[in-house]
Amino acid sequence: MPTPLSPHRVVVIGSGFGGLFATKHLRRAPVEITLISKTPYHLFQPLLYQVTTGILSEGEIAAPIRDVLRDQSNARVIQGEVSDINLDARTVTSTLGDVVTQTPYDSLILAAGAGQSYFGNDQFAEYAPGMKSIDDALALRAQIFGAFEMAEVETDPDQRSAWLTFVVVGGGPTGVEMAGQLAELSRRSMKNNFRSIDPAQARVILVEAAPALLQVYGSTLSQRAKRALERHGVEVHLGARVTDIDTDGVEVTLSDNDTIRVAAKTKVWAAGVSASPLGNTLARQSGAELTHNGQLEVEPNLTLPGYPEVFVVGDMAATDTAGVAQVAIQGGEFAARLIARRLDGKPTDDEFRYHDKGIIATISRFNAIARVGPLKLSGFMAWALWLGVHLFYLVGFKNRVSVLMHWTITFLGRARSERTAPAPKPIRNDAPTGGRP
Amino acid sequence: MPTPLSPHRVVVIGSGFGGLFATKHLRRAPVEITLISKTPYHLFQPLLYQVTTGILSEGEIAAPIRDVLRDQSNARVIQGEVSDINLDARTVTSTLGDVVTQTPYDSLILAAGAGQSYFGNDQFAEYAPGMKSIDDALALRAQIFGAFEMAEVETDPDQRSAWLTFVVVGGGPTGVEMAGQLAELSRRSMKNNFRSIDPAQARVILVEAAPALLQVYGSTLSQRAKRALERHGVEVHLGARVTDIDTDGVEVTLSDNDTIRVAAKTKVWAAGVSASPLGNTLARQSGAELTHNGQLEVEPNLTLPGYPEVFVVGDMAATDTAGVAQVAIQGGEFAARLIARRLDGKPTDDEFRYHDKGIIATISRFNAIARVGPLKLSGFMAWALWLGVHLFYLVGFKNRVSVLMHWTITFLGRARSERTAPAPKPIRNDAPTGGRP
């Protein structure tokens, strides 16, 4: 790669874990970075479910990306939706409002993440919002707390029970954590809040198509998670597929092929992801392969075949460990390091190797499951680990203090400080946000 | 008033200061209270401008009313919009979603407050959102922070300067506090956040039709407030009326009758209030007089003429001190006390007398003005008083701790923890903001 007289221009697309850590890793490199982000914030997506269920405020998990990078003088941030990448001209086109910006690059790091996928049933989105963005979280917060308000005034017992039924689709970490929190919310946090209904009577139903929850954790932990959720009153249906969704409920085809209908006003979609449509743009131009859920097949060093200056990291790259924050973080840092080494004229024949630091998911307060290398943990120890890890990766010291305070309020006490949300908007199908756990 | 065998039914309409304090004051009375509230939260409106400008989260100033009252067993809360009050049948009709609820009362406390008034120019609302609700605050938050994002990508200097111009209409406490915060936000909190623009170049323009800001504080304090704002870079126009508003700017007729046009993408309406339209409903049935801004003329004991069981408190009652939280608080408590005394068979010939505890408004950090009896304060002492008073009246210990932490972050530090907002709803300004353009 030629060393231009003017600084090497790096464009980073996406402000999720991949984009943010790549940018930060380049802070001392002789480069000019432009980070292009659809949202003005870095979303700490693993805690989005806590914004949804009233534990945390949106600001605590969504730090303004330009404030995070304010002291990194080689980085600028522009907000915008990327509409085109031209691999030959080496430019990125982004749009904000009526302003179209063209940004040229010498190196490109594509870290635009993944959005919700409804597996071809996009009409479900209207009734079962996803869990991908702050907008999703606040819309769902309004729906969830609003459902209890409706149940309190509703006099028809069937309608009342439909308002008090919550269906979570998808038994991955997000679905499990949502179901666990909905159970705690109704059984603990809402205590004594109502006079006509008993919020503890709320039904929380978790539907997963696979034969186990949280499959990547292995069968022992998976079964422990299931039992823990059931102990908290969650009804878990495995091997069950959601075949229809409308305003009033959900149709579920069970493992024995029986089809049941559940009357439920509130549905949460935590089932599928598909990578940013920017993958298509690159595949078309480079001839790279796309997986069924839109991820790009990349070289072992994360570059696009034929375009060594283009890196694809995180959920947009086809790896068998997508969906984990660490993959995006390590991929972003790997790309940044490779760019810096190239500029230094150092050997750059590295291959990206994911260093598995483990995975962890909470079930309820004081209860989580974790796999760290060969070690399998569950219960309070796993929960304490979850707490430490999440505080560590949360961006900003002030947010850590504030999140810790809200966790104390919710987990030691029983209140939720952030139950207020703006009135819900008509729900739309979701597009990718930069980055994902 | 007869003492019924079943408990005396009190219906309170509104969960603002009047409604909440009336309900709490009745906690030991032998009554059954139903509090009917349009929103599920008690809004601490004096701090709404801090949610708008990214200092506080919505949960910190909007506590769920049913959580606040969870231990008060003689009170139930129902969410709903009151569509009718029947003074003869003594029933209140409220609607939530598709559920209509009729609630009978023996005593009624009407505390539905006031909404924004555009003085007959309701088309302004589309371009200049008001400052009355959490929805307003979050929509404005998205607009304000989004304007800086637009300025950063905009290359046309005129458009850029329009994005960096903020017009606040109305020089009462809300307008003054908003203008002061917009100045601090752009000059302090956004420091080093941008590469193409200098946010400190933002213009903040405060337009007030009267010859002075904060007229009720008297001319000395009013002039001090004006000078302090100007020192922070706010352009103050007194005796100036906004005669037109559209997407791109504002037309202002100045005190000398010159008309100027200010190109400004962001406009905030903090000018007029008009009492809840429920006042009309009662005026029509009772023959009570309505003032020009929709307030009801009531008896000296705050009851509706001819209907001693109906109390009107706070902004809905015609008093010369409306708009101050203390008037609503004291009015609500007065009504509650009168109801309790009637049930006890005690004399009830009291008249409501407002005990003026003083008024206070912040200009910027460490700077406020206050009038406490004959005492006039300004500067740091007034600001310290403001801080203490607001913490005292904020509902909930947890919120107090959390607000104090956010104030430390913002006033001692310079950050704002809550800059993130959901994307604005399409009815607003076409400004691309918050999350999604």
C-alpha cells in the first residue's frame, strides 16, 4: 500500500462495538478517521432489554459517540445513513436529512452490524417490535407498561387476560433476558401498584423453535436456564414456531405439530437477525459470497476478497460466532492493527483469530449462566461475573456509576426508575443499527 | 353533606401537583379515592427543560403515579383521558384505548392543569413544539441535538447557520431556563465534540412580547436575568412578537414595529398556556365564568359556584398566581382538608388563601434569581436555594439521589448524560434528528 503524503484516510461505518473499538485502537496511528454512524450514539446493545423493562435510562446505554471520541483528534464523526460504497472510486456516500456526503477512503472498516429479521414475515414487525435500537426499546417500554394500565381499566376478563399476556419470540440471550425481566417486573416491581388486577398473574410465554434455549451454552446450562425461568413463572415452549401474529395474539405450532392460539396484546420479537444490507452492495461489486442471513464471506484477515483495503467486522462478516460483542470488538481491533502495521511497513500476514473469552446471560436477578473456556457457571457467581463484565465494557465512568445505582435500586430494592416512555408511535420494520452484542 | 354508609368517594382528575398533593393529603381520611390521570406519571414540570437539554432522564422527573401511591390503600389510580364530567349525575367518564370507564363521585377535585397555547396560531405547533409533556421534551431533545448533527454535515453556510440558530419564544421561567441551557449546552457541554463546526457559535435567541423577562420577579431581578443571559451569549428581544413560524425560520415583529426574519431550524414554544378544556365542560353545565385562557371562576373556597362538592385547583382555577406549583399544591391540600373536615362534621367556612413561599428561576449553572417575601436574591445563593427547593419537592428519594448525581455531572463537570432520544415523530419539523433521519 502506498504511503500518501497526506494522512491515510480511514472510514469506519457503524458505531457499534466493531466500529468504536476500531476507531479507538487507531488513536495514535497517523491516520484521519471518519466514523459514519446512522445513530448519534454508541449503543450498548446487551443491556437494551433493561431500557425496555424500565431499569435503565436510554442515556445510560447509549453514549453520544462524538462525546466518547471528543479527545481523539484524529477522528471525526458524522451521522448519516450509508446509501452507497464505491469500491473502485473508494468513496462512501451517506445521507442525513437533505444533505448527501461523499467521504473518500484509503482504508475502509465496515461494521454496520445486523438488524432484526422476521424470516420473510415482515408483516409481523407491526405487532411484534424487535429489540435492536433505542427506538425499539422505548416503544416496547411504552407497550409493556401500557398493557398493565389497560388491564387495570379493562372489565372483560378475556381482554384483561390478553393484556396480561406477554409473548417473547426467540430463546437466545435477548429473549431469555426479556422473559426473565418481564416475570420479575410483574411479580416484584409492580407489587401493590394496582387495585383491580394482580400483576403477578401476568403470563410470560417464551417461544423458541430450537429444541433448547441458549443452545451455544450447551445442554447443562441450557436446562438450568429453562428451569430457572420456569421457577419464575415463565412458560417455555421449545421446538415451537410462531406461525402468525396479529394485534390480539399469536399462533404457535408446537413441537407435536399442534397449533395453538395465545391471546396476547404484547409481543416481543427477539428471534432473528440479518446483516446490514450494505453487505449486498459489496457482494455485488466484489463478487464475494453472502450467507443466507446476509453476511459477507471474507478473507482470513477479514478483508473483502480482491479488496485488501476493505475490512468487514462483527455481524457483517460470516463467522460462526457472530452476534457476540467480543467478535466485533476483536475484529475491529484486528482491522485497526493491520492498517497501522501496513502504514508502518510491518508484516501483515496475520489471520484473525477469535479469542473466546466466554459467554454469559442473565436469567433473573442474582441468577445467570456463563461459559468461560471449559468452565460452566450458573447462579449467583455467574450473575456477579455478568455484573462485573457489563460494567467494565460500558462506555464512560459516569454511566457505570449511574447504572450501578439503578441496579441497586432494582435488584436489591424492587423499583424500576425508568418506567416512563413517550407515547408509542406506529411501529415500523427495523433496519440495522450499528453493532450488536 | 350526608355521611353515606359506604365510604365517601373522591375522584381526583389530574396527576400534577394539585392532584397528587390532594390525594396524599387524604391518605388517612375515610374516603375512597380514584385518581384519573391522562399520563401514567406525575410530571415534575419545573425540570422538564432539563430533560429536553440532556441533563436528566425522563424517569427522574416523571415517577409512575401508581408506584408513588402504592402504599396508600384508599387510593386507586386509573389512566385515561377524561371526556366528560356530569355534574348532576356526579360521574366522570374517561377513556383509555377502547375502554370507557364511568367513575361516580361524592366529591370531585379537578386538577387537570393547563396545556400549551399558541394564541390562536395552532399551525405554529408543527414547527415550534411546546414544553408541557415528556413527549414534548423528548421530541425537542431529538431536534436540538439533531440540529448540531445536521450543522456538522451541512456545507452550505446559510443552512449551517440556520441549523445553529435556536429561537425560544416566551420569556417566562421555562423560556429563560431553556435559553440559558441552550447557551450552556452549545458553549460548554458540546466542547470538542465537532470537527467542522464550533458549537459555541450557535445563536440562541429569546423572544418575549412583554417589556421585561420574568415580569413577576420585579424589574431589578428581571434586568439581572437579562444581563446574565446576555453574558452567556443569549440574544434577548423584548417587546417583540413572533408573527410567523415555518420550517426554516421565524418572523419577529420587534418593539419598533420593524419585522425581521430569523433563519432557524429549531424553535421552542414556551409562551402561552391555556387551561384544560374540561373547564368548558364545567362552565357549560354550571354557568361558571371562564377567563380568556380557559380558567374557571371559582368560589373563595375553590368550589364551583352551585356545586360545593366540586373543587377546582391549580392552573384550572382563575387566580392571579396561576402557573406556580405552590398554588396547585396548596389548592389541592386545601380541597382535601375541606373534604375531610366536612366528613368529620367540622366547620368548613374556610377561604383558600395562597401562602406565597416565593418564586425562583435558574438562569444558568450557579446563577438563579429568587424572590422570597420581600427578599430578592440573585447569583449563587439563589441557585443554591433553587437546588435545595427542587430536590425537596421532587418525588421519591431515589430520584433525588439520581438527579443530584446528574447535576454534579453537568454543573461541576460539563457533560450531559441524557443526549439520546428516540427519532422524532413524522408530524414534527422535517429535521432529521435523534436516531433516524
